Amino acid sequence: MTIIPYIVKHTSLPETSIRNTVALLDQDCTVPFISRYRKEKTGGLDEVQIGAIVQFKAEFEALEKRKVSISKVIEEQGSLTAELQQKIQGAENLTVLEDLYLPFKKKRKTKAETARKNGLEPLAKIIMAQNHTDIDLAASRYVTHQVKNEEEALEGARHIIAEWLNERISIRNQIRKQLERSAMLTTKVVSKMKDEEKAQKFRDYFDWNEALKRCPSHRFLAILRAEKEGFIRLKIEIDDTYTLSTIADRVIKSDNSCTPHIQLALEDAYKRLLFPSLSNEVLKSAKERADEEAIKVFSKNLKQLLLGAPLGEKRILAIDPGFRTGCKVVCLSAQGELQHNETIYPHAPQNKSSEAIKKISSLCDAYRIEAIAIGNGTASRETERLVKRIHFKNPVEVFVVSEAGASIYSASKIAREEFPNYDVTVRGSVSIGRRLADPLAELVKIDPKSIGVGQYQHDVDQQKLQTSLDNVVSSCVNAVGVNINTASVPLLSYVSGIGPKLAENIVTYRTEKGAFPDRASIKKVPRLGGKAFEQGAGFLRIKGGKNPLDDSAVHPESYSVVQQMAKDSGKQLSDLIGNQSELQQIDLSNYCTETMGLPTLKDIVEELEKPGLDRREKAKIFTFDQNIRSITDLRDGQLVPGIVNNITNFGCFVDIGIKESGLIHISNLSDTFVKDVNAHVQLNEQLIVKVLSVDIPRKRIQLALHQKIG
């Protein structure tokens, strides 16, 4: 099978679209560029579909590479027949391929290998032929100095037979099917660990029994973590008697003196080789599926967080709250530049609230502050109440902002380079303020795994997780677009075709030469060649430049078409942009060419109607219930406001203004069946929730969705 049929089989996408997309990928085109600017070639595939092609292209290439490696090893052994080579080339997945390779794989010293060296393989063949009436007599011929008697000879032959049975593909596939259909996941608590405090969060799984195929990803990952931390023992079980019986029906074809030895060899192969290997394989497959689900949830959450509502270019006072060490305060310009920092001590033990109020008030006046951002960590609620007591001379909006990952950023190389003369507390406060202004621009500086919007992110395949999250960040950055004259190196590095090194070159060039006047001048950046410009130019914005198209998603390769549209309309380009009635009258079919069709032309007109429009909503103020300060203040049936701060497959977690987040189980999101949590709630969405139950010892709060705010 070649690459195109392979991808068609796994995606069911049109063959022509796949073929053209693969060709573009081979030309080093990026997913955002292909989905946005090459719709004619892809048939309008979106980023998700193109991402699937990328995935299965990589899988196919890895499979082909493995085929070459295996064929070479077997050929060096002198065992590569034309029939085997054909089977290897026809293998459509790694499981089939590895089964074909198993008999030829170099093994450590085994019982079967020892038996072969002792010359017992012919006896094993006699037994498997199943037509000998006196197998003890046959075995006596193989008694040697190394093989002391008939029983040792028969035992050695059985070891060889067990290995043959283990390598028989039909038997392996039969056990696989049995495991897929009826494998049970069972756990037992480790008695000496069950009373440990850390073990209590896993106590639901101390003695657990569940069909593996029905175990949801979050529960499976929780069980694996409990096993890894030593609180439980985990194993897979199936009906061994039934499974052995069905295999015996395949293998045993007679009833004579050979039969008991084949039965013993089969039981040995099953217990020692087949079941351990294949049960591990099914656990590995279940882990891969669980990882995929967890990564998918994490990626959805990250996308929602990155595309969170920005406040925009406002003068912000940001506060990183604290008790003993005080609250670190910073003042930022509308462009996010640090203008002032100091520490106030409004809370215990210092309790200098009056001084803090005067200081915040004077800073807001001095720096003409338009909004205040308060981190949602320790002392957040107390600080919010303090700020809301202040009577400002000018209107000031107050927001509570997630601190997740801020400490990671403040100690990072990026933060040290941005603020070499300030400590981590100042850097963390700046990050809180900048998050309010533009979550995307600030969060790209933090490792996505540290942002705290996933579950079991440290338990899943780290390489797959990193790839998925990087793709999400790239997708979000390119969907919004980047102001090349203000963007940081981390933000620029996610732009299509740019990467970290070119991002550094752009910022260095900008620092030395000044702001870029137009997109064409981007080509002057050292090592930014034609390919990088093609891939990235449409996602880079020039604010206030001479050409209004430079602040839009219209790609420079299409400027001539837009200019022709303006000329044909008898208008200046600037008069055409934003003129919806005029744009709607354009007959796009007049501008179709071999390389540019209606999909791209429609995108161009849509962009011209609202050039450079930020698709994200504006940040909204939210106020928690001021009467709820700890979990002990909650009562069953109470209605409280909250913000969704994490989404899982089994429900969503809601911040209600206290240390513990409450859970809305998927069954409590709606009166009807809910298949996808994300279809009902979004990250950072504001809700009114109903308290169903409060477990103070376990610090668990069960909620139900009452209504959405706004």
C-alpha cells in the first residue's frame, strides 16, 4: 500500500485533497498556511483534517521505515523469502509487522533455544505432527549427555513447541480478540499503603473491577497513576479456560500420546509467553487511547484559554496577592511596558490596609490606570474586597485573573531576558497584568503543560502531548494574527514558517532598524527567505502602515487581485476596504484563475469587510459571592456564581471564589443526555451553579449547572 491509499483508508477524505495536501507538506508548507491560503488545492480542508493527514503521513513513513529495517535483519539471517517479503510489504500496521518479525527477532537465552542446541527440535516436530503412537520411545532416541532421560527430552521439545505457538499469528490474533471483547481490569489495594493520606484520593479504585473496553480514559489514567505510586496492584483478566479451549481446538487435531504434550506446551505458552505479552499489549493500547482522549481534552481547553477575551491596550495595575510577603504591585503601559513596581502589606500580619488603599489610589491617578488585574491565588479574595473599597477619581475596572503558570514564567529564561533587573515577584505580577490585556500573547511564553487546564498531563505520552499543544498554540496565534512591530520572540516563533531562530532575528532587526513599515520590508530580515515569507506574511500585521492590506489576513500574493477589484470598482483601495455594500457587488468569477478560485476570493472579500478584526470577545468583569469565603460557607441547594476553570470528559470544574473548585459532573450539565462537555460549557464561561453536596473532609464540592451569565 502506498501513502495516499493509506491516508484515505484512515481518514476517508477525498483522494485528490489528500494527494495535493501531501505534496504541499512535502514542500515544507505549514498547516495554518495550507488551510488558509491553499483551499483550491485541498478542497477546503480545515486545520483538523489537514492535521489528520499530517498524523497518518508520519505513521505511514514510520511504518515503511520499520519495514526496511526488519527486512534487512531477516535478510542478513538468510531467511527472507519472497513470500515473507510480500507479507512484510503488505503489513498495514505495526502490530502485524511485529508479529511477522517475532520468529526472527534476536532473543535472549531462552529454554527453547537451549533445547534446540541440545538437538530436540526434530522431536518437537514429531510431537506437532501428532501421528506418533509411542512418543516416549521416540524421545528415547534424543537422550544424550546433555539430555539425561526421556522426560528431559520431552520437556525440551515442549519448550520449543511453546515458542512456536507463541509466534503463530492466528493464535496471537485470537487472544487479542478475546482481550478486546472481554478483558477485565482488576485492582487490589496494597494493604500497607491504603491508610496513607496520599492514597485517599485513589480509594475508589482500591478494589476495582471493570471491563477494560468500558473504562473511560480519565478513570484508566487515574488507576495507572495509583499503581505507579504503589497504592494498588493492577492486572488484566479473561476467561483462561475458555481461551485455552478455543486455541486447543485449532492446534490439537488427534488423540494419541502426543496430545498431552501439546496441551502442556500450549498451557505453558499461554501462561509464560502469550498472555503476559498480549495483556501488556492491550494495556498499552488502552493507555494510548486514554492518552489520546486526555490530550484531546487538554488541547480543547488550551485553545479556549489562549483565545480568551483580551481587554486590549489599556493601562493596567496588576497585583500578585499575598499575606505575609505582601502584595506585589506593578503599573503597565497600554503596550504592556513596566512603569512602576512596589509592595504593599494590606493583610495579616502587617494589616496596613489604609496605606495600601492610599497607595493603589495614588498609583491609579499617577499612571492613569484603566483596569486592575488581581491574581487568583493566595489572598486574592481579600485583595479584591480591598480594591473594591477604593473610590477612584476615574473609572477603573477590576478583574480577577488566573495565575496558573505565572510562577513558571517568572523564573524562566524568557522572563529573565525581558526583566533582567527585577526579581521573580515583579515578573509574575507583570505576567498577570499582561494576561488581562492579551492572554494569547502572554501565555505563549509558558510551557502549555504548566497552565493547568488538563488532567493527568504528566501521565500521558509527553512527546504526543507536546506536539498536540504546540499545534494548538500555533493554530491560535495564526488565527488571531501577530503585530510584528510589538510581538515578543515567543509569540513570533509560533507564526507559520517563522520558528524561534527567525523570531529572534526579527526582533533584533526591529530593535536595530526600527518598526517595519510594510510587509515587503520583512524580507530584509537576515535568513528570512522566500519560503518563510510565503508561509508567514499573511499572519503578520503592520499596524498603521501605508498599505491597509498589511493589517489584514489578505496574503501579499493576492494584493494585485484586490487592487484590480478596486480599479474595476472605480475606487481607491482605502475606499473599498470596509465598504460592505460595494464589496458585495463584486462578481468574484471575474477574478478566478488557475491558481485562485472562489474559496480564496470569498476569504479575501470577507477579510476586506472587516480587516484585521480580532475574533476574540472582550474581557468581562466577574464578581464572586462575597459571603462565601471557604468551603464551610457552602450549603446544599445554594446558588452561587462561578467561572469554568477546567474541562474534562466527565464534567467541568468551576471556580466559586474559594480554594477548592467545585465539579459539575457531566450528568448535571443538562436535563438531557450530554455527550460532549465542551458543547455545553466553555473555559472561563461565567455561570450560576447550584450546590448539590459538600464533602468537607475530602474537600469535594458537587455542583449542577443552574444558568449561564450573559
